[in-house]
Amino acid sequence: MNPTHRFFATAPLGLELLLAQELRDLGIADVTEAKAGVAFGGDLETAYRVCLWTRLANRVLLPIAQFPADSPDALYAGAARIEWADHMDAEASFAVDFAANRSQITHTLFGAQRVKDAIVDYFRARSGTRPSVDLAEPEIRINLYLERDLATASIDLSGDSLHKRGYRLDGGKAPLKENLAAAILLRAGWPRIAAAGGQFIDPMCGSGTLPIEAALMAAKVAPGLRRSWFGFLGWRGHRAGLWQTLRDEAQAQAQAGLKNLPAIVGYDIDREAVHTALANVERAGLRGLVHIERKALAEARPRLAHGLVVANPPYGERLGEEETLVPLYTGLGATLREHFQGWQAAVFTGNPELAFKVGIRARRFYALYNGAIECKLFNFEIAPERFFTPREGGAPSEAQRQHSALFRQARAIDANSGGAAMVANRLRKNLKNLGRWAKQEGITCYRLYDADLPEYAVAVDLYQGDKSAGSGLGRAERGPEGEPQGRGEQQLWAQVQEYEAPATIDPAKAETRFLEALAAIQAVLELPPAQIFLKTRRRQKGTAQYEKQAESGRFFVVEEGGCKFWVNFEDYLDTGLFLDHRPVRLMIQREAQGKSFLNLFAYTGTATVHAIRGGASATTTVDLSRTYLDWAGRNLELNGMRGHRHELIQADCLEWLAEAVRGNWRYDLIFLDPPTFSSSKRMRDTLDVQRDHVGLIRQCVALLAAGGKLLFSTNHRRFKLETEALADLRIEDISRKTLPKDFERDARIHRCWAITR
């Protein structure tokens, strides 16, 4: 019988779900998703198949030992106890990859050195000989991962990252890794389109990675077939006969698949890129099967009536580059709209604002990482009803989009029948109950509906405010004290956020349900489209919730707890006022009398306004974004609160905190509400609230004056407070106290703690 093992396939961030499904498609039933990879069970043949067939994984690891390692000596001792002779020869060359998370040992080079010493000393004591270290091309590669001081030693069966297929020597000016290209194609629906005989075109193909991966995927060619080396080839447990059988099977399947390859084309205007792409196509064994040609974007034309266009245009990482790229994106959109109607398209970019210039409303988008850069893949259906004209100097406004096909289609749906009627009934019930509560509490902005019916996964937020105060931020007519003039007539606005549908839901069905929900919302609220704002909400990472979505520049004034705030329904994912934090802000207002207040990761400064309204003696508001800090300043001005006692500081909060601790600054009340993850280009370090919260809390506590209080909040749904590491502090979980009635359906919307010394 073949022994069963537990393996681990590592993957780039964001590809875990795709990789898990890929392994299931390979016939592996025992699959468990994890952070940065997928665990799976099976025999050696299973691992070989994954190494040969995965298009998404980076490495396949075979764990061979686990041991505690809370010190360098414990790491060395645990590694030395492993029977390395079962896995490698004494004369073999080897390398050690070391990584650690939340452990005492943090220096990767030092950790790798200690494991290397243990292996060398093991063989020296056993045979008097020692293996050599070869970091570039070792015969066997060892992986040591340390998690919470527990070490897992593994044999790296892949040897080198599996994204290296063996066909690409030159990646070009902006290389796209092969496994990321494969993920883009999978998310864009290429396997389905290829199976139907559709054509593939990459009009900006660069070194040809996307067309080559599209061909390998369509022909069902094993991506590892042309690799000359795998890590298991130098491993003593390797079964050469089994591996050769699997390669022969894959080779036969490739030959059959390549005979029925659909038309695959790559264009690029750069002569050098075309030369590189042709060489890569040759090495991939696709000569005569993938067409590469030097051609301008505007000259791209389809050969068939249906197919897929995938583009990975540049997106301007350097200052000033973005404006120069606008014509490229508008040109791409013009070509797609004029010549590719009836096709599907996907645009992969690190700049979502530029994607608006394409002028086609995306059906959905996915977050993917190109190295450390968070990018988005926008999927388009190239059909006239999804076209819009990008505004000069900015993305299309929501008002323009609301008057397009979505609202026309929604008006054609009967709100008194089918799914629309169910949503309408729930909206009326909520409007009656929550409306009565909001009126009693003096609340004018609240959540009316939050996927109460799971099939109709939208959130509906109501905002009531001053009809006459809407304007561009900073351009509203103001009285001498900063008050907007002409106040009095109130108006109601609704923000409707569509949650991303699971991959298992047919996109057409998801859109039909959204249109039914929209028809119900219009019927119940009796609002014109100009007062209903539409957005799609997906699981956010980092500062994605703060990214600009459009550039309407239209702001409106709403009130809360005696405070006034500017809100924007169109230009950003969030309006500038987090409704679920309403009780936290009111708590701050009640407790701020005579106190110095610090607001970290302040966003639009709403908590600061409440603190000042509550009588804070001085406030400090810190945020990295100039846009949101200016917005905070306008909120203070709107309430007549600007002055030297109220500082607005643009800074990396991590760096500012360290400086404040060194300076022994003191505050009576601190509000700490960091993003779940942040990797802004202007930050020196990344921020991960789960990883870093202990340090953040301790730094904030160090700033507390005698009797001071820290309010720590997070929207991370899987967050776990490290209470043992903060055992010397007094911590009260106030999450339930700060959960408002209109968010009771989603108890995980945020977590909040009051912390004192």
C-alpha cells in the first residue's frame, strides 16, 4: 500500500480559494484551505500530480517533523533530531528556506543558518562527511516554518517555485508571473470560453505570458511538463518510475489537446516585447499555435464572433505616470466597444481609477496581488447597455450610471410579485420598526436592510440631510461661522451596496436578483434614481475601503448627535460616516468633557468632532491620507471647531505613535481604529491588525494620562484579541454595547474594547 501523507501547497496571497478548487478538480478530496496555501492529503502520486499539473501553487511541501522551537538552541536541537539520512545523501547539496510568524525567532537568515548547522552536524557526526550548501540550485531544498514557536520542517518537493514553467527566460519590462496569469484567466472564465471554441486576444501581450498560459490551459497541457528540475528528483524517497509514468500520461494528453487549440493571439506595439514573446512561445512548444504580432492596440480585431480579450496595461506606479496612461485606457475601451461587441473582456490593473476610463461597466471584479501590489481584475461583458462615456478628468458619476441600463431594467420589474415582492415586504417591515426607533433616538442616518433575505444580498443605508447644502467639498456656500446657508429643507438619500456574489452563483442570476431588489427599493422608498446611489461591496483588504471610486465632487450635510458631517455617496466605497460606529462616537462625546483626545487612523475625523462637541479640551487627529485629513478639517469647520487646540496631523500612524511614545506625550482619551491591513506606498512598514495589535495597544496605553482610557475597535471579522500578551491591562469587551440596533443582524460588523492600565 502507498503511504498517505499530509502535504501543503503554498500560493500567492488571494489565490487560496482558486487553488483549493484546482486540487479538487485534480481528484483530491482531502483539501483544506489555509492562509497562503492549501493543505491536502494523499500518497506520493498525489503530490507528483500536483507538482506537474498545478497552475496556481508556488511550492508543494512534504512535512517531515514538528517540534517546539522558542529559542535558537531549541530550533537547532529539534532540527538535529530529524533523521536527515532518510531524505538526502551526505554528499548532496542543500538549501534551507526559513520563515517565522508570531515567534521568538524573527530573523530569517539566522533561523536558516541554525537549521543548516543542525543538518551539517547531523551528517558529520554520523559519517564524518558533510553536505554542501547551494542556495541557487540545491539537490534538495528544506523548508522550515515557525508559527507561534512551533517549527514544521518540510521537504520542498517543487525545488523551485512552480510558477516557473521553463518557457520564459526574459519576463520583459513588467513581468507577470505565470501562476498569476493563470489566476487571471480562470477568474475571467477562459476555460469555459475556450471549450466553446472562443478566440483569445491579448492586445498588450508583452512577453506573451497570458497567451501562452491561455494556450496551455485550453489544450490541457500540464504546466510543469517542460520543467527540467523538481525538488523531489534529489530526494531519497523519490520514485522515478512513478514520475515517468505521470509525465508520459501528461505528454500524451498535451499532444491530443494541442490538436484542437482555439485561436490564440497576442499583439504588442513594442518590437522588443514581440521578439521576447515569440522566443517564449517557441520554448513553450507552441510555435504555429499561438500567434504573436507587432500591432497597435487600436488595430486589434477579432477573427470570431465570440471570445475573450484580456489586457494587463501599465498602471503608473510612479508620480505623474497616471495622467499619461489615461489615453491608453480610453483607447482600450474605444477598441473594445467598437470592434468586440458580443465578447467578454478582463482588465487587470493596479489602478482601479484608470479602469473607469475603459467606459464599460464591469460585471464584477476580483482582488489579486501582483507581488506586494494589490491589483484588481475587472470582468466586462462588451454589450451596448453596459457602455458609458467617461467624464473628462474623472470617472463617471453614479448619477450617470443610475440612469443607464440598471434603472431601466429595474423599472420593468413588477415590485409586487416574485422576489421583488419579498424584498419589498421586508423593507416595509424594517422601515416601520427601525424608522420608529430612529425617530425616537433622533437618528437620521441608519441601515435599513442588510441581506435580511440571503438571496438578495444588498445593504440599504438611509441618509437624511440638508437638501440645499450639497456641493463640492470646500465649495459650499457658507455663513460667517462655517455653517452652510439655506438650510432647512430635508432630503432623503439611499445608498444601496451590492455584496459580491459567491463564485458558485451564476452571475446572470445574481444580477437578476439585484435588479429585483432595486425595483423593490424604488417602490418602497419612492425615491427617484438621482437619490439612490449604487455600489458593489466586496471583502476589503488594507485601505481598499478608502480608494476613490469616482470623481463627482458632490458632498451633502447630515447630522448625528448634534454634530454635522459632510458625506459623499459617489466617489468612495464608504460615505465618510461609518454608521456602525455611531454608539462609539456618542460614547466618546459623553466621556470627552475636559479631556485631551487622540484620534488615530482618523479617516474623516468624525470621532474628533464628537469629542469636541462633548467638551474635549484639546484634540489630535492623525491620518496618512491628505484627502481624508482635509475632509476631517472641513467637518471641523462645518461645526465651527477649528483652532490651535485641535491639531490635524498627516503622518504614518505607526511612525507617529513611536515618536509620541519617545516624547512622553499624554492623552486622557484615545480612539484607535486601524484598518485590517494596510500597505500604502507612503508607509514604511505594512500594518496587519491581527499581527500588530498588541504593539499598537501597548504604545497607545503608554500615551495614556493617569486615569486615561483607550477605545480600541476593529472591523476584522476573524480578529482575536491576544489577551495573554495584554494580561497586565484592564480590558472590557464593549462590542455588544457599541452594536447599534440597525446592525444587530450583523454582530461581527466590528469589535470594540475599553482598555485602561
